[in-house]
Amino acid sequence: MAESGRARPADPDAADSWTESPVAGKKRAQHSPGLRTKYQSSAPGHCLRKVTLTKPTFCHSCSDFIWGLIGFLCEVCNFMCHEKCLKTLRSVCSCMTPSLVRVPVAHCFGPAGHKKRFCCVCRKQTEGNTALRCEVCELHVHADCAVFSCADCRSSHLDATLQQDTFHHHWREGNMPSASRCEVCRRSCGSSDVMAGMRCEWCGITSHAACYLGIPPECTLGRLRSMLLHPACVRLHSRNFSKMHCYRITESCSQELDNSDDVDASAAVSKDGQPAAPESGKQFLKVFDGDDAVKRGCFRSVSLLRATRNEEVVEAALRAFYLPDEPQNFELQEVRAMQCLHSDDILNRNGSPDNRSSLKDGADTWLLRAKPRGAEVIQVHAGWPRSGAAFASVSVSKNSTAASVLSEVLNQLDRKGEDSSNFSLMEVYMSSKQVQRQTLTPQENILEKLQEIRKMSVRQMNQTRFYIVENINRAVQVSLLIGGLPSLLAKEEYVQLIVEHLTIKSHLVTISHIYDSQGAVALQISCFSEAERIYMLAKDTTVNNKTLTSLVIPEILHKKLGDGICPLLVFVNPKSGGMKGRELLYGFRKLLNPHQVFDISNGGPLAGLHTFREVPRFRVLVCGGDGTVGWVLGVLEAVRHKLVCREPPIGIVPLGTGNDLARVLRWGTGYSGEDPHHILVSVDEADVVLMDRWTILLDAQDISEDGKDNGFLEPPKIVQMNNYFGLGIDAELSLDFHQAREDEPDKFTSRFHNKGVYVKVGLQKISYTRSLHKELQLQVDAQNVQLPNIEGLIFLNIPSWGSGADLWGSEADGRHGKPRIDDGLLEVVGVTGVVHMGQVQSGMRSGIRIAQGNYIRLTVSKPIPVQVDGEPWIQPPGHIIISAAGPKVRMLRKSKHKQKKSSAGVKEGHSESPSSRDGGH
């Protein structure tokens, strides 16, 4: 670990340019006119120097405004603070972040949103389309800074190799709401102006960087703990599966991240596209950090004065790669000739012809090399939970092997006398994209291994650590869910399809579950390489012209769930509500365990229900339109016999156009950017209510004029209804809207535009006449019902239709009872045309009440538009039967009272939530 107060080259331009983008700042700011006074701090890694402030500036430690003209700037990570904060400084420099990692977990980078955020590497504000964010934590970086971040994401499941003891806070610095309060001193600790403050990414408590170490390390998961899936209750054998695969994340910008694996030939260009012109007397150096960077042509650009000492040049190069090492242990070599720089005046070539030619022919391109070392000290971390020191420091020399290091480490970790052959030394590269593990052989020379890593990449060495792990033959069990298969086949046929198309090895793969109604099978695979092969092969396989889907499924250790824990299963349709669906998906992944949040467009609802199949009690939250809610309810009905909790209560976040069911259950008319945390608290406090569901049998037959059947037109089909079923004019409007959306889906991204299209198609049908009463015969509870002169017939299960209209009306009626969603009755209503529908929408009229009943039979003599919960089609003539669909479903209705303030209970861990009192059914 580098000392924070060692001498570093100063930068007179940094005070004027410290708010620039990080790469532009590096290109301009890394030069060394001479040694200046450096200032020590209590936080490791920082290289602080006094600067003169030329613009309003805030302290990164206390978030207060820096009054006066003097501030203290870190030349590595651009950290800025008051002089008074130097003594209490706790925020470590970006170059030291790898040393703070407890369990290495890679990030899942995706394109950042549009909110103002600060880069966790260079502390500058992220900007434009090049900014990235982790999809499951609060890490925000520039695309060209991502490679300098390390694998410090949240650990969301049990790791098969590296284990941790108690569950600790996972602190992340900065990007907090400006209204955040410190848990210790109760003063404001957030800021929208700079990257300041600390926040636990599990329980959400916030603190000043100078205060957070005073908070007990154990995390209680905070207000949402009763609905959160504890990481200790989730097991996943993943090995080479990326975190994108493990969390089923489809939104990926791996292309951009791969291209940002260092700064390449554009390194001398700032983020705003303006080239950084070299100042008089300065020169740019292109510096590579190893052989791998040379092969890929990826370098960092460093600007220095032409008269600069060698050690200062090396120091500037180390800063460019965010390395905390001492410059005397490194040297620069020319890439072309690979000759070491020994002169103390290596850049003093003021304007000579040789200098001009070298700028053209590549002599300004250098390779950062570590000098050979005869001995050094490495840290070896324990791969098992322990209460003492997390690592042992071991001195290695030219003769040190992995076996000798193991023996020394066992002695230091209080396991003296144990056979070192029962342990292995593991090299772990903590890349932000993927954690790579390699087990060293007992005879492997450690010093040569270190030199090999540094030769490949000096930066990689800073992100590499060693672990001692026990040699245990752990049973491998990878679970994959393969979807897209034909439905309603026999087990033998599914086995034949899997063997034929995926060429599985029967001794390694077993089919654990078959969901014939969904055309999906769950595979248990006892070999990592076979699991990875099947996973990738399935994504490129088609069966009956339909591409298969393949998802990695975690195992929930349901017996470890605590008393009163009722985890929440979240489904989000990112295609609903424009970009709001994607932002909700991101918000819920951050607040909950990402293993309990599912993108419903990637594998449908079955993936989540299969994952939660053995959980004795859970709730469901569906984020989407009425169609998405109906999809989840339909799949739940089909697979409930395979679930331990067969009737989980279901809440809604309305992202669709109509959102009629959400209106009835008080979840609102549509999502308008509400804080995801407030949504989850509302779900936790919601009341459970029952709702009827209905089965519609569509039996298409050739019906003669006298109503007699003359033969089948197509096989009967069954659909489920939750909200309403319409025939005639309202279904025709839905059909026209549906076809317009199919033709130009990109235009239908907002509720306002969707409703505008509804109005447009409605005006086109304003003179529409059909005399629907002449084409239909209606029976309600075995009684014939005479239809009035109407153009549309609607069967209501809920008292909301067409985006909140009360079609039945609120007037008292002696012939009919007041509608309820759980009364076991359907309300039959008629409309006379588009004008009547418009009057209903505006509240001027209600529909024509026709009947109430629980068994409906319709005879249709001509093809007619129909729609079920907003999904329209043309129904051929025949019979339609509507009846109750088994047991009522349990829904969550938002509570009327305001959210409970339970901050005190959260601190003590004693608060109780309604979800913890749900009974299993």
C-alpha cells in the first residue's frame, strides 16, 4: 500500500480545470514542473496538494462550500477538500479501491440514465452517451474510466469458492440525494454538486465519509428487509457465467465497455470532442501499461514539460493508470526499441530535429514496466469466514512456491499443523467486468507469477489478489430454464427434443421440471462446461421456427428464510411506459436482491415463478399494463400446482395505457416517476383482497340463420379474463389501435400519444352502425335476455373500463346489486356507439344496464370483433361461454393511510410489516 503523503509532481493547471471530464483532465493535467509541498491525510492513496480555487467549489468530504481561495486536490482521483477535513479524511483514493473489496463481484454495466451523476473513478460529472452504470448497484463511471473500477459490486448470492462471515454494510460513495442525513451526526451528508457521502447499498443508511466507520458493520437490510431476499438464502453456481447471465440482464453495452478497455488513439481528445492542444514547452507521451495493451494499441496519454526528471515521468504514468505504487519500482521503455530510459533529463530535446522526427515516428510511445524484484511481500486472503485479520502478509523470494506460501499462510491464520496439501492458492483477477479465478499448482513459482502478471499489465496486478481456499469437492448444480419449446407435449417428447437439438449428455443433465403448458423445461446440470455449452447453444437453436430461450436460475434456500420474511417477486415489462419500465427495473434491482427482479420480456413470468417455486410465502409485484398483469395471472394459474405458495398476493405498478385494474386497486392511473422505494413500502403495507377471474370458451362453429350448428370452423380455445370482455364497437376500436401499434411500435411510447390514437380511430367510427342485437343471442344464468338496439356489448368484472370510466354507473338499482370485484358476478352493459362511449368517458352518461350473472352463453351468427382485457381479434361465428375460473385470486390493494414512519424500528431491527403477516395458502 502506498503512503498517502509521498512526493508527487504538481500540476499548476489543475485548480483551473478540475471540473473537466476525467480523460481531458488527465491529458492536460499530468505534467511535472517540479516538486511542491504534499499534504498527508488519514485516508490511503490520496496525493493531496494545495491549490488556488478559481470557481465555486464544494468539499468532497463534508459536502460544504469551500470558502476562500485555498483547497486541497488529489492529483490521482480529483478529490477536493477543506484544510480542516484533512485530519478526518476517510474517503480512499480510486487507486486503493481494490484493497477494500471483501468478496470480489463483477459489475453489470449498462448505458446510464439522464440524471446527474458523478464518476466513481475520477469523481467528475458523467455526461453524454458514453456514461455507464452498474445495473445492480450505484456505481457510475465514464466509459473510459470503467476499466479502472474493480469488482466491488454487491454480493447477492452465496459464492461457492469465497465465503464471508457476517453480513456487513456495502458502502458506496456519492451519488446520494441532496436531502440525505448522516446516521451518526444527523447533519446533511448528500450533495448534488460533488461526489460526497456514503450509503449502504442494502439498508440504505447514509453517512458522512468521516462518520461511517463509527457505524456498526453488521447490516440489518433496513426498512425493506421483510421483502428482501437475503444473499445468504440464494445459491448460484456460476463460474464463467457473467453477471449479466446470472441476473438475466438483456440491456448490455458490453461493446462500448470492451472498446473502453484503455484510452486508445483518441486519448489526446477530450470528451467534448475538442483536441487538447499541447502547450508551449510540453510534450505528450503515449504510455502502455503492458504487453497486452501494446498488442491492442490501448494507451494513456500523459502531458509533461520537456525538461522533466525520469522519476517524475514514471510517477505521472502511474497516476494515469490509477496505480498507488512507488515510482522507483518502475521504469519506462520505448515501445519500438524496448530501451530503458536512464537519463535524468529524458525529455530535454528542446526543438531538435531528432525530437521532431521522434514525434512522428513513434519515439514518444513508451511502455511502463515494473523493475525486477528479488523479493517482495504479498497478501493472501482467507477464502473462509474468520473473525480475525482477513489476510496474511507473506514475504516471497526467488525460491518461493505456492506450496511454501500455503504453509506460511496457514501458520499466520491460526491453522498451524494442518496439511497444506488440503489447500490451494488461488489467483483472483478482480476486473470490473468479470472476476477471473485461477488455481495455482503447488510447484508454481510465485515471484515469477507476479512478474508475468506485471509484464502483461501493470494495472492488472493492482486488481489481482491471492486467496487460500480449501480443497473441497463441491457438488456442481447449475439450473437452466429452457423455453420456447412446443407446448402440451408428453415428457418423452420433451426429452427427445432436448437430446436432439441440444445433444445433452444424459449422465450430466437431468430434467427436473416440465412446464408443458408453457413449453419449457428446467435442467439440472452437474458440470460447468456442459452448462455453459447448453446455455449458449440453446440461444442459437430454433424448434418449429421458434428460437429457444435459456436462463440461469438461482436456488433459493427457503429453509434459511427467517420468520416473518415474505420476499417480493418483481416482474417488470421494460417495453411498457416508454423508458419508465427500464428505469423501474434498474431501481428495483438496486433496492432489492437482483435475483428477485425479473425482466418479463426475457423468458416471461415462468422464470420468476420457477425460481420461487419452493418459497413458502411470497408476494408478487407486476410492473406493466393490464395485459402484463393478465399474462402473469395466466401463467400463475397454469403452474400454481407446482408452487408451494399457490396463491401469492399480487400488486401492480401501472405502466400501460388504460390501467383499469390498477385504478380499482388504488395503485393509480399510471406511473409518473414515483420513488421505487416508496412503491415497495406501499406494497409492504398493502391489504390483500380477493378478485374473481373468468374463463371464456370460444367455440367457433358455422351457425345458420335459425341458430343451429352446421359444423366446426376451428378448434375451441379458452382464454382467461380479469377486467372485461367486449364485443362490437369497443373491440373494433381496440383492434384498429392494436394494428396501428403493430405497424409503428416505436411511436407508441407514451400514454398521451396512445390515447390520442384511440381518439383518432374513434372519430373514424363515429357513423358506424352494426345492429349488434340482431347478430347475438344472450343467455345469463340459463335465462334468455333480450338485447336493446346496441353497437357494443361489454361484460365487466371490475368497476373501471376504458381508462377509468364507470360504465355501469353509480345509481342505485333495485334490480341489480352494487358491483364488486369479488361478488362472483359479471355486469352486462351495452353501448349505442362511439358517441355514447365518449359520453361515458367524460362522465356524462353510463352504459345501458342489461343483466348480472355468473354464467354467460352467447351465440354469434357472424364474424365479430372481440377483445379480452384490451387484446382484440376477429372471432368467427359460434358459441361463447363465460364462467368462473376456479378460486379467486389474491390481489394487493394500496392502503389508504400514509406510509408508516418506522425509522426507529429500522435502526433496531424490530419493525413489523404486513407482508410478514401474510398467511401461506
